[in-house]
Amino acid sequence: MRRVFLAAVLLLLAACSAPAAAPAPAVSPAAAPDAPPALGTNGAAVPVLRWVPCHGPFQCAGAAVPLSYREPKGTTITLSVIRLPAGDPGRRLGSLFFNFGGPGTDGVGELTRFAARYPPELRARFDLVSFDPRGIGGSAPIRCANAQPPAGSPVRQPEAYFAAAAATGKACAASGALLNHLSTANVARDMELLRQAVGDTSLNFYGYSYGTYLGGTYANLFGDRVRAMTLDGTLDLVANATGEPGREHEPVDVRADVAGAQQQELDRFFAVCAAAGPKCAFSAGDPKQRFAGIFAHASRGPGVASLMKTVGSALYQSGRWKRLAQTLAAMPADPGPAAPVLDPAVPTHSPGFLAVQCLDSDNPQSPADYAALAARESARQPYFGLSAVYSMAQCVGWPARDDDRYTGPWNRPRPVPVLVLNNRFDPATPLADAEATAAELGDGRVLVVDGYGHTSLDAPSACASAAVVRYLTELTVPPPGTTCAPDAVPFP
């Protein structure tokens, strides 16, 4: 369930009238043996954008960028780019780039979905711009024919499970050299070329979830070119890349304590439900104890994975809590402790997600490492621990690496602070991770929304939106310790 924004990867580019994306390059070495590491764009040519109408009021274009920034004049791939022109050209401040999360989420389709939700002042003063990251959607998509998510249980049959988990990587190997150049650092280099292509002297950026990692990477590769940057639903940059010393061999979701964040929000669901009384169908008695009985019953059969997937989905958006309460109220419960979970709910990820995440993040590569962590984490977090341990199992044996990925430092100087926005109870990007990233950046200013769910798109707040508008238009950060109320409550 980890930070795959809105659960599905949209591939809507067939409807866009941008030039067709180039096919994935044939297999070749990841970089010339004597080529220097790619730090910036290494003198790569700035793409020429030829905008054409698409999706009603939007405009689309194709942008040629290097496959490898170690070979800036070598093979190119074509990115699909979209913009909504500023509604008030006379007051235009420039372009505002968006990344909507994932990794693996297409930016073109998502901007068409969400552009109308942004405040009128932003739509008036900025061209809203997004693009499909390399390897995704209309931007030289990877080829992973017949890739199937793993089935079975990593606890009951670990060898068979990990063999099945590796199948996606084996299928994606058909993408050839492209697979070695899909790290977030290369997406940030692409965005730097796009910034130049739209004619902006500095970058304005809004990133959600995984997009916060893209923002943090750009802010350290090209710190002097940042005008304003908002990170919303924020990953811990260090945890996502390598982990702190001593934690390098834990899976990324364990380092980020996603299980702890899920448990924290579930506890809030119990408390808010109890306080809501009859408005919450699960409020009778002690909701926390009732759920323990439901989990115990499910643990004695095959239903525990289904139960926890239902709960996990509801935690992403508090608007789903009412339905969750009704579902739980109708479920059977057992007294006594739960049985050991042998068939946990394990997230499966799209090829596009894995093609980026498996390059960006260090994860254990031995199934034995996972078994040892599973025992520890299932004791620490009985409901969610196993899910976090095995969530990156599909990265074991991934058939690519990107030597130009970025792993820090994260505190390179920038002309303005970075605005870090986070819900107090976010099941995918905990507030503690946002606070860690603000400290890692050295200039992050945290604004907390006292709500539930993943990113402000799932917990809208007029107060937070106004603060973001002030920051992006006036470069004014909110005072330290600023909090905002959400616009809606779970049980009105």
C-alpha cells in the first residue's frame, strides 16, 4: 500500500496529441565505461517543446532527453508533457510543476484530473505543468509483458513466494538499457531540462508522496535553481534511499515505520468512532477490543489478508471510515489472542513502481533477512508489521541498477525554505518522516494538517491551501508550529 497515489497507475496518454514516445532503447551498457558520473545535466540539450491542444483546455508536447546523462549527446527518449496555461497571463509568475506520487503514476492524466481543484489564484498565476516520468505512461514506457504479481505466502512458503516475486523483474528485463536509467535522480535531471524548456529562471514544484522524494532530490542536485517547493505527504529522504547507519539492511517501509503510522491512525479510528457514538456503526463497547477479536477470528482462517487490505484502504482517506465501521460491525469476532499470521496482506506493485523504487532504495536481497525481520516486526506491530517487511519483496533480484541515483547529502543550500506539508495521521508517510525530511533538508518548514489520510488531496484543508498559495506566490512560509484543521470530519 506504500505511497501508490490513488491506488492505480493511469495510462491515459493515448488520448493526448503529443508526439509519440520513442520506443525503449535496445540493450546496451548502462553507461560508457569511462563516462564520468552524472551530477547535473552534463550539458544536455534543452528540449524544444511544440505545444498542441489536448484534453480540452490543456496543451501537450514531447520532450527529448538523454537516456543517460553520462552520455548527454547519445541516445534520447521522449517524455510526454502537459500544461494548463495561466488564466491571468498579465500576472503570471511562471510554471508550477507537479508530481502526483507513485512512483509509477503518470503526470499527464493526473493533472487533467486534479487541475480544477487547485485554488483560482494558483491557476491564474502559474502554468500548471506535469509530465509522465521516464519509463511511465507516454514517456518511453518500460516493457514487462505478462508480468504477474506474486501469489502465495512469504511466511508459509518463502522460497516459492520470493521466486514468484522475482517474476516481474524478469519480465521487465526486456526493457533493456532503459531499465538502468529510471532512478529519481534522472527524473530530477529531466525536470531541470523541462524547467529550462518552459523558459523559467527557477523551479516552482509541488510534489505528493513519492513526488516529495523527487522534490528533495531536485532540491539537492539543483538547489540554486529552486524558487519554491512544496512537499505534501512527505517521505523521509534518508530512509527512502539508504537508511540511517545500522538500518541499511531493513526494507524501506520498515525504516520509514509505515506499520507504526498505520497503527497510529487505526487507533485514532477507534477513538473517533467511540466518540461519535451512533454516527459510527462500530462504536458500541470498546472498538479497539472488538477489532482485536475480529483480527483473532480472521487469523484462524484465510481471511486475515482480506481484512487488513480493507482496513489499509480505509486508512488512506477518512471519508471511507463510515463504510469501514459498517463492515467491521458485521464481522465475527473470537475471544482470546490471535493465532500467528501465516498469510499476511502483502502489497504488490506495478512494474512502473518497481522500476523506480528498486533502483532508488536499498533493500535486503536475501530471503533469510526478511524472515528474521518478520519475527521482530510481527511482534512489534501485529496488525501491519508483516506487510511492511515484505512490501518490497519484488525488489529482490531486480535486474537493473542506476549508478547515477542520488543518495545525499540532502542539505545543500537553497535560496528559500522548502514547505513541508503533512497530515498528522498519514498511513503511508508518517508525520515523523516529514519532520525528519525537514531536518535533513536543513531549511524545511513543517505545516501540519490535523487530519487523517494520505496527502492533502485526501484530507483537504482550506487553511493549508491558503498557506500553500501564500508560499508559492509570495515566498512566505508559515510560522513554525503552524497547524491547520481539515475541512471535513470522519463522522459528521
